[in-house]
Amino acid sequence: MSCDSQDFTIKQGEDLSLPFYWYDGDPVIKSISAIAAGYPPTLTATGHGLPTNKIPVQLVTIKGPTVLNTDEGETVYALKATTDTFKLPDINAGTMTAYTGGGYLVYQAPKDLTSYTARMQLRSSISSATVLLELTSGNGDIVLGGTEGSATLVLTATQTAALSFSTAVYQLELVSGAGVVKRLASGTITLSKEVTR
């Protein structure tokens, strides 16, 4: 998940590993030199610098399979294959026009979270004084991914089995070493109750 408003579901009695990402680093622009059609297509951009997780990117001025070019403000997901290649996992390019040249990969680099901590609370409503669940990077419930820009919620099946709410609201915050707070995500959580137990 990327930042901002994000609703999600926790399955009671099931392990949870849910990543959020902060893409707020410097803009990166890399030249595309080859595209291999397929599902998914593989694109070559030497030293692209993409992280290991899926990341929203823009593709511009590609010649040949022009349908791969994104409109202004539009993004597609890229997934690193090697240091010089990446795939577009959600796109079937098996019948697209052959690549004839040009093109750029454009994306915002992940934020380096090496010096950050993370915290998150669940409440029945924003105004509620009661905390239903509190997660922090200090207790291992939120795992920060350093230069990958990721903050992953990690709950065991035992922890989710102990939850009893129906819906809750949350905010996930990151705190820099200097004490600057960034709200990475917020929204509503639905608890899918466990039947088999």
C-alpha cells in the first residue's frame, strides 16, 4: 500500500503482514533501452535503482508499444527483476507492437527510513479515548524497511485472534530521528471474524 487514505481488513486468527510505502525521495529518471514483450513485459533501464517491492512509476516517450506510455498523472506498477531490468506485473504486452526505441522510467525514490520509528493506534472512532490496539516499531509489530521506504504491520495469528472489534479507525505515523512526524496512512479497519477455531 502507498501512503494516504487506505482501508483494509484483518482476518481474525490469521497472520498479518501488510506493507505500506513512503515514496517521497528525489525524482529518478532513467533511459529505457529495450523492452521484451510478454506477460509481464520486461524493460531494460541500466542502473534503474528501483526497490525490491512494487512501486508506482511513469513511462514516457516509448516508441513502438506506445500503449505502455502513461498519461500525465497516471502510474503503473513496476517490479525490479535485476539491477538493470524491471517488469510491469499488471500488464500483458504479449501482442503489443515491437519496441523501436526511446522512453524513460520516472519515479519518486523511496524515503530512507533508517533513522525513523513507527507507531499506530486503533480506536473505535477518532474521538474515542480507548485504544483498541497499539503497534510500534519498538515492540516489533511494525517493521521498517530502511532504504526500501516500507513500514510493514506484522501480527501473529494469536494476536489477531484476540481482537474483538467490528470496525476501527487507525493512523500510521513515522517519526524521524529529529522528532518530525509524518502520517503515512490512515483509514478504517474491518475485522473479518474467525469461524474455524
